[in-house]
Amino acid sequence: MAEKKDDEKQRKKFTTVSIPTPLFRKVEERIKDTGFTSVSSYVTYVLREIVAEGEKEEEEHPFSEEDEERVKERLRRLGYLE
Amino acid sequence: MINLSLKASEKERIIDQAKELPQIELRSDLVNDVENIANGVFSPLEGFFNNEDLELCLFEKRLSNDFPWTIPIILDISEERSKEIQEDDEIILHNKNGLLAVMKVDEKYKYDKQKLAQYVFGTTETNHPGVARVFTLGDVLIGGRIGLVNETKRQYEQYNLKPIETRILFKEKGWRTVVGFQTRNPPHIGHEYVQKTALTFTDGIFINPVIGKKKIGDFRDDVILASYEELMKHYYLKERAVMSILNFDMRYAGPREAIFHAIVRKNFGCSHIIIGRDHAGVGNYYDPYAAQDIFEEFPDLGIFPIFFKAFFYCKRCGGVANEKTCPHSETDHISFSGSKIRKLICDKKLPPEEIMRPEVAKLIICEENPFVSE
């Protein structure tokens, strides 16, 4: 188990972000008796959620018209499209 | 969207130079991995793991770009073979029919199989099929970006859709929300119940059986596909259900594999995924709901899990129910026990209609041996 913790410590790469101390205290209160072990883990969780949401909104059509026609032709041939 | 098929000119160059480059003949599971990387099934991966991604995957359940990732995608070779391959080399990856892909070796490194097994499977017991597989791998890993030269000619071509194809298909069908269903068994009434319950809340369902190496005693791939064809023909609206396969060898990694399955289905264009009891589990290695609990760790998966409890047929309710919906006692319940269904099938007896649709059951018992035997 100790080895597992050492592995984790070694592999994690972190950088520092500053937040106001009163906010830090509020978050500390909020995460009491939750699965979050630190303010950092909570902030990481929330930021990942927000960033992923933003990425989803930014997603455009990832394929060209030419690709789309070629794919539709195959889907028709295989019976997926009429 | 990831597409690592080489352009014609690059393909020509690789074919011309192939004989002079180091060659590796891949096992079928690695052939699947190469094509899944190249076709975007494993997006955002663009190649096999380097050491940093492997360690982050094991310890953090993420890639070096912070993307959630729980199952290592690694290319193993023997120590002896590794002496012929250097970092920065271009190497040729073969399937049994010939040239499959080219890989630029970014890193060659050793790894700890015990540690890999412990982190991914939560055990190093070789009775666990995923662990047993790890201990058969070569001792050296090579990581690097791949470029697909030739696609493998596959069985079940009509069910072999790439993410770009399923995404365009869903768009053409007008589905804004799609629920993915992972399966490695023919459908019983309980499966149909969860699929249709989830379909009530989404525009379409994507039934996605895993085709690949399985355990002895698992149902054969052709039996799984034929049984779903039969179910869909009689009991699903054609405009609401699509089936396509995932070429992948199950790892039986329980919770970690559930996350992996979710990422793959997101890549196919699903907005939701069904996660049932003991998803991707084997034996008693995982808590029955660990594969649901693990989703709490990932607020950024980009696909929503729909969780189902264990369910059963209740004679008094007259339908499928679960502990949240049925007030009756266990004596009124008929379970969807896999081993019970297998026993009936082995004895060439039709499972009752409360358990399995007769069309599906008849199709399975007509097979001399519907199970994987070696």
C-alpha cells in the first residue's frame, strides 16, 4: 500500500493556482464528510467538469461533406439507411 | 475526429520501404487495437501508450493530456525482439494477411506486470482472465503514433461500423440522444427491459456487442449477433435501434472497463451508456456496483451513464421489475441467471418466455454448441 502511495506521489504533476482565502475556507467546509480529500481535489473535479462542458459546446462537425457522402453511400449499401 | 489512415502518397512510400523496416506480426487483439486507434474508436489515442501515459493511466486513470482513460493500450514485444527496434525507428505492423500499419517508435520501455495487474484488475491472481493475459505479454513495450496502411478484411462486415459512420448514421436518423448498450451475451428479457427503458428517454439505442477473444463457455460471437438480429426483427422499431460490433478482447476489468466502454461508446456518438450490475466483471472480483460508483470520479467523460440495479421477472407484477419497483417476495421472482439459462440451453430445453423471447431461444438451441469451446 505504501508503495502504491509512493507511485501516485511520483506520477502526479501539479501546478499552483491561487484562490481567495475566504473561498478556500468555504470550500474546506463544503467538502467535509464528502469523498473529497482536499480543496485541490474538489477544485480539480469542478474545473474538469466545466472544461469538458465547454469542449462539448465547441465541438463542430468533425467530418467533411465528401466524407459524409461516402459514408452515407456505405450505410445505404449495408441497409442502415434507405 | 481521429482518422489515422495514411494518405495515398504516404501509403505508397511505406509499401515501397516496408521490406527494409523492422517488422512485427501482431496478435489478433493488437490488430484490433491498431484499427481501433486508427479509426477513432479509442479517440483521443493516436498510438500505443508511452511510459508516461501508462503510468498515468494506472495511477490516475487519465492520459498525460488529462483525458480520462482506464485501460492500458499497449504494444508488447519480447526482450529479444526489442533489441532489433530502436526509438525513432519506423516499424511495420503486420496482421496475418500482410501489411497493416506503420508505427513511429516514440519510446521503448520495460514495465511491471504485477503492478499493471494490481492497478487495472485490483488483483494479481492468475485465475482472473485479464490478469492471466497480462502475464502472457512480452516484457518490453513500445509506444508511438501509428498510421494505418491497409484495413483488415473482417467477418460481419455489415456490422463493422467506424465512429464516423455511426455518428453520421445517428445524425441521418435525427437522433440527438443515443444510448449505447455493451453486450457479450444473447439477449434475455431483462436485457430487453433495460434497453427499452433507456430508449424511453433517448432517441435511439446503439447495441454494440463485443466481438473478440472470450472465455471458454462464453457465447460464440455469431450466436450473439444472430440472436440480436432475431430480437430486433421481432421486437424493435427499425428506426430506433442500430446494431454494430466492437472488435475488442474483453479484459474483464470491472469498474475500469466500464469507464473504458463509456469512452468508446462516446466515440461512436452515444450520449448515454447503460451500466448494469457487475458491468465487465468476472467471478467475484468486483463489488456488484463498483462499475457504477467509479463514474463519480469522472465529471468530464462526456457521456452520461444510466445505471440499472439487478432485475428479475415478477410473476405477480407480470413483468420485469427490480427491488425499487416490486413489493413482492422472492418466491414470486424468476431471476435472469446466466448459469440457469446456459443449463437449459445445454439440455436443449427452451428457457421460459418470461426469461427469453422464444424466437431467440429457438435460434440458440438449434446450435449444436453455441459456446466458445477453446
